Amino acid sequence: MNDGTDWTPAAEAALLARARELADREIGPRAAAVAEQETFAWDTFRALCREGIVATAFPRAFGGTEAPMRLRVRLVETMARVCTAAATIVTGTDLAGRPIVAGAAPALAADLVPRLASGEIQSAFALTERGSGSDVANLACTARTVPGGWVLDGVKRYITRAPVADWFVVVARVDGAAGARGLSAFLVPRDAPGLTVGPVQTKMGWAGVPIAEVFLCGVAVPESHRLGAAGGGMTLAQDTLVRARIGHAAIALGRAQGAFEMAAQWCGRRRSFGQRLGEHQGVQWMLAGMAHRLEAARCLVHTCAERYDRADPDVAVHASMAKLHATDLGMQVTTDCLQLFGGNGYLKEFPLERFMRDAKMNQIGEGASEVHKTLIGRHVLRESARLRHPCLDLDAFEARMADPEPPR
Ligand SMILES: Cc1cc2nc3c(=O)[nH]c(=O)nc-3n(C[C@H](O)[C@H](O)[C@H](O)COP(=O)(O)OP(=O)(O)OC[C@H]3O[C@@H](n4cnc5c(N)ncnc54)[C@H](O)[C@@H]3O)c2cc1C
């Protein structure tokens, strides 16, 4: 974690201004074209590398600029306001780079991380399988111990950037050990014998960042390429997923902000029943509802990022809350904004249908909304077991209920 002291307020403001300029001048205008293709958005990726935005995910010791989370969420929002692919390139670089930064042996990290930070090479994070997505601890991909390393077998599904990745972080179950503690993470090069990337899986949105299945058939991995501790695969995945969940929240928030700005602009121009749409009270109330909810979501996401930067022990549940809230709101806001565009909103000629399609994915990836509700609910119950509210004396109540004598 990074407390951000390497970044002065002026340096943060300068990078954010450059990101905004890039989004408005280059990435926004070509976002619709990017959204038409299922190939990797190389131009967008190179622009993000050129402006030093990709490097913010990596430590200074390895050629990165290690931005604090409070800055990274703002960068992600800035990109998502115009283009989902650009935003997911920023968060996806982190998703697939973080386990290498956190878990690779020093020599391997020194070789790979500077090249990931410059954009020379790319990695992918292969956790999900055909039979286990939400239920990650039950994944089936195996790592069999052999002299000098392991042999991996299994199929990974929906792996972002698989079609272009040079390296794969693969989480697998070692020698049949049960549960989350049986998992370890490994780093596998694309050209490893037995590793095959399947065809691109076409999807509803999130174009420009292709996904594919990854097949591992007797793939040999040397001892030097295990990431983190033996049995530490779940810990490494959770460390990665907390960051990724904050990233999803920032994407959803930035995109919803973009849709909202466009809808507000539209309502100031479009006329119905002799007046501008925005002059109808019902429309004003819709805009007001979106404005205050977006502001509340921004506070939640930014506070969560600050918790991350100061290594708050409860950051994981706050990441769940930020993701749940911002992604559900993102779906609602993009749907309502499309509604305000009427039939035009439904046309590909306008960007709202793209924003709405892209919003759906944030409610599913890195833990579906329902899974986050469960995590938050469990946390609430754990915490409440330690609490005593001064207005409620449950011990006294239970003692009274246990007393068979009538009160005198
Ligand atoms: C575009 C895209 C990119 C992705 N990129 C990657 C990647 O790079 N690497 C990677 O490893 N994975 C990736 N994924 C996988 C993604 O993280 C999973 O799809 C997600 O975690 C959900 O898993 P699942 O699809 O198997 O859904 P399932 O686990 O089958 O769940 C289906 C639905 O059931 C409900 N549900 C599940 N469990 C519960 C529960 N406990 N309580 C209540 N409801 C529940 C939820 O509504 C959920 O949406 C990607 C997916 C997509 C679509």
C-alpha cells in the first residue's frame, strides 16, 4: 500500500489535468469506434502508457510511479466518463500486475515489472473457471508437485486480455489440498508448452478489452515462478481483488457521471410540450436524484480509496460497499439517462446505449452485487456482536425472559 507521500498535490493535479485532456481530446472522440471492435484497443493503451497513467499501478523501485489509490480512482473515473475500454485498461493493468508485484521473487519482479510498467509487455489474471466464479475457493484447476516445480491442468474462463497477454497469473489447487488454503498462484508465459488461448468470447459491452478462455494442459512451471507463499493463492487473489473492486466502483462512478452530464446537456436543449425537457418538474427531479446520488457515491468511493492508502484493516468491506453502491447506481443512472434521450437513446448513433451496456458488467465482475451484499452482511453481524448500544440492554431483557416468576 502507498500512503501517497511521493505525490505532491501539484503532481496529482497535473496528472489528472493531463488525463482529462487525453480523455476529452483523444479517447472520448474515438470511444464509439473502439466499442465496435472485439480486438484490444492498442491506441488507447499506448496513449495511457505515453501519459504515464499505466505506470501509476507499479512501484517506483520497478519503474512505475505508484500512485496512491485516491489518485488512481480519479484517473479511472476520468477515463470511464468517456470510454470504458480506457478505464478498464487502467484497472486491468493493476488486476493482472498486482499479483506479480506482490508475489514474484525479486529477480522475476525485476525482470518483468519494469516492462509491465512501460507497456512493453502485458499480463492477465486467470482466476475464474467454468465451474467457479463467485465461489473462487472451490476452483478446480490443479497444480501437481513434480521435481523442480509444478504441472498445471485446467481451464480458465473470461480472462481479460488473454488474447494479447505475454504472461498469465494462474491460481490453482496444489496436490488436491481442499479449500482456500489449498490454492497457490503461478506465473506462466504465453509460449509455455500446453498453454492455449481460446477464441475471443464476444460480449455485450466492454469492447476494446477482449476476453478468452485459457487452457492449461500439462503446463510445467518452475519453482521460481510461484507467486507468494505456498498455499497463499487466495490471500494474493484477495489482495488483488480489493484493489480491483475499488477500480470497478470508480469505473461505474465515472461512467455514470459521463452519462449524467450528457443527459443534463440534452435536457437543456430538447423540447417537448412547448418547453425544454429540463423545464418539466418530473425531469428536474430525475436529474436532482441522480446528482445527489452521484455525489454520495463519489464520497463513498473516495473515502474507500483513502482507507486503502492508509491500510485500514476494514478496507475490504468498504471496497465491497463502494463497489455494490457505485455499480448498482451506475446501472440505474445510465438507464435513466438513456430514458431521457427517448428513442434517440436507443440508437447506436448516440452513446447512451453503449454506456448502459457497459454498466451491466460492473455489477458482475470481481464479485457480483449479491456476493458483496453477503460479505457486507456478515461483516455487520460480526461487528454487531462486539457492540453494546446504550439504549438497548439485551442481557437484562434475556434475564427477564428467563425468569418464570411474574414481575412484582
Ligand atoms: C467481461 C468479463 C471480464 C472478466 N475478466 C476476468 C479476468 O480477467 N479474470 C478472472 O479471473 N475472471 C474474470 N471474469 C470473471 C468474473 O469475475 C466472474 O464472471 C464473476 O466473478 C462472477 O462469476 P460467475 O460468472 O461464475 O458467476 P456465478 O458464480 O455462476 O454466479 C452467477 C450469479 O449468481 C448469483 N450468485 C452467485 N453466488 C451468490 C451468492 N453467494 N449469493 C447470492 N447470489 C449469488 C449472482 O447474481 C451471480 O451473478 C470476467 C468476467 C467478464 C464477464
